[in-house]
Amino acid sequence: MTAETMTLAELASACGVSVETLAAWQGLGLLAGRGDQVDPLDLERVRLIQFAGRRGFAPDQIAAACATAGDLLASHIDMLPVHGLARFGVGFDEAARVSGLEPGVLGRLWRAAGLVDQDEAYEDDLAALRSLKVALDAGLPEEALAQILRVFSESLGRVAQAEARLFHHYVHERLRARGVRGLELTTATNAVAGPLVGLIEPTVAYFHAKAWERALREDLLVHLVEDATPPGDVPGELDLTVLFVDLSGFTPLTEAMGDAAAAGLMERFADLVRQAAHEHNGTVVKQIGDEFMLVFTDPTDAIACGVDIEGAASDQAQFPAVRQGAHTGRALYRAGDYVGTTVNIAARVVAEADRHQFLVTDAVRARAGDLLLAQLVPSGARSLKGIVADVELFEVRATAGRPRREVDPVCLMELDPSSCTARLSWRGIQLCFCSDDCLARFVAEPDRYSPARG
């Protein structure tokens, strides 16, 4: 449903706000229309005002910001894919009728799609719901469809948030840092944003096409080996090796270096992990802080990847120590992630590892092929948190030795001895520091820090 003109009463009916409230917002200059005739896009303005209100911003605050920086509501509406037309919605009963979906099914899929903040269905939503009905009629189980929708919603939600926030931080905020303010700031920001908006959907489509190509290649391998691999008892169950990788001492490092420097270090670590995963047929499932979860179909690849990660990190002139843990077994694929006991054990194994240590379970050792660059050394049975039986662990030791490194006792950064910024002789020990700031922290509280060796 679209309209070229609307009355104030029609707008009130469409958005569930009283005529008196809309008139008050008109008085504040928040709506484009004047008097009884309003612009249909005022419906989008009302939705933005309501959203800001739920987040604690009163209409007069919005009006004050617009008086200073220009029509912020119009700037945001221009970025929406509404193409100059207001969106009119229908209730869920009508959406179920139009799409042909049972109301209960529609509700479950609506929640899976992350649309719980929207209490009506627009024209594009109805088209999407009809597509979902086609998918269900074609034989795709509702459970699988719901998982796909969750992945789409959460992954593309992160994409959209990154687009908006990174633009704000690296364009808008840098203009502010140069002293640009008010309407001039809004105009300058919009001048940069305008040409970029049209690039978003083609770019997302391009990256999806590239990812789809890679996913299909991986799926081909699944088909090639499926005759030799019995299907699991439940959909999505498969054999794999889970590898967890994290940085030892990342918290004190962040405290000493600051968030910005730690973020830069994490970018280097992420590049290092992803490169090793690519070279050894692994998939990075997720990153949480300084920890990465990777999966492999071959345990030998997982071990080789871990050895390469350790080697690459140790070769850095300044880098924290890495620790790793892996386990092999059955896991369940759910909505882009993996869950189950195999994942839990792998996470517990990495928690057992010390600096530079790579621990694997006996299940990994038993299924791994010939290891040319490492050997597996028994590390004993361990009682892992939440796991009933003790787990036999082995340490992966690379045949190539690690270069000598000093450890900054404050931030725990590992340093090439030639790259130490400052040195100190303390209680007969020669200490090395990555910065004068870490040296000053140590001198102020020497008993707080324990000298370590890489």
C-alpha cells in the first residue's frame, strides 16, 4: 500500500499515535507535513521518533539536535531502501493469509529472522514470507529453514552494523575531529555517504556469490566421501576436529597497552590464524575476543595448522604467546556453528594449555596421519571441568625450535631480544620491556609482576 498524500488522522491510524501527539511533533518541526495534510514519509519519521523514544530520547531532544545539525530524520530516511515511499504494514493474521503460512509457523520463522522488533509486515516482508512458503512446500524442513534465517539475520545484522558504525567512526567522527559542526557536519557526512549507499547491496551480493562458490566446493567433498561415512543419528551430525586458539596473557596485555593497541594486535593475530586455516583446509567458525574456534575434517590438518600458527606467532619480533587445544569427534552443525561434547572438550583442552603449548586429546592422536613437522608427546590424563572421565592429553611439539624470546613482565608480550625498548636489572635478573610505559609500571609496583621467560 502506498499513498501520495495523507491526512493527520490517517497518519495517526497508520502508526498508532494520537492526532494530538502528532500535532505536537509537527509543532517541534519533526514532521515534514504541516496542518492536516502530511507527507506519507512522515510515517517513517514517526517510526524513528518512536525508536529514539524507546531508547530514552524525548521528542524535544530530537528537535534540538535537528535544529543544530539539520534534518537528521530526513538524512536517515534517505539511507533506507524505501525509495521515497512510505511503508504501510499489515498485522500478522493478514500476513499469514497473504503468505499462506500457518500463523504458528509464521511466528516461529519471524522470530528466527530476527524481526521481533517489528510488529507488522511490510510489502517486502510479505514477499519474503511467500518465498518461505515456497521453500517449505518444496520440502525444506522448518527446522532447517529457521536455522538459515538465523544465520542470515545475525550475519547480515553484523554486516549492516559494521557499515553504519565504521562509516560513523572513520568519516563522521574524523570530520568532527577537524572541527566541522552542525549543519556543515551533516552536509559533509551525507556528501560522502550518498554515493556509497548504492554500493551496499551489490557488494553484499558479490561476497555472497564468492562464499557460495566456496561452500559448494566444500559440499562436493562431502558428497565424494559420503558412501564411506555413515549418516549421523540426527541431521547435521558429523565427524570433525575442533581447534581452539587463543593468546596467553591477553588481559594484562590489554591493560598495559590500551584498547586501541590491543585491537591492532588482534587484527594481526586474526590474519595469522586465517592464513594458517586457509593453508590447511580449516574453517574459522568464530572469534570471541582473542579466541578462535576452527574446524577441520582431517585431524592431521588441524595439527599442521596449529603448528603453523605457533611458528608464525613465535617468529614475530613482538607478539604474545599462543596456546591451543584440539579434540576429534562427532558434533552437531547448527545455524552456522557447531555444538556438542566434542566442542566442549576442545574448549576445556585449550584451557589446560600453558604458554606456547598445543594440547590434543587421544582421539586426535589416534586419527592423525603421519606428522612430518611435529611429534606427539604424552602429557598425562587430566580431569577437565564438566567432563566426567579423565581425558588423556598429548602435547604437539614442533621439530623446529622456537627463536629465543624475552617476556615483558608487565604486558607479557614476547620480544626479540634485539627489539627491547628498555631493560632493567632487578634482583639479579635482566628484564626486557616493550615500552617505557611498561618499564615505569614495573618500577612503580615490582612485586605485582612476576618475571617470565619465553
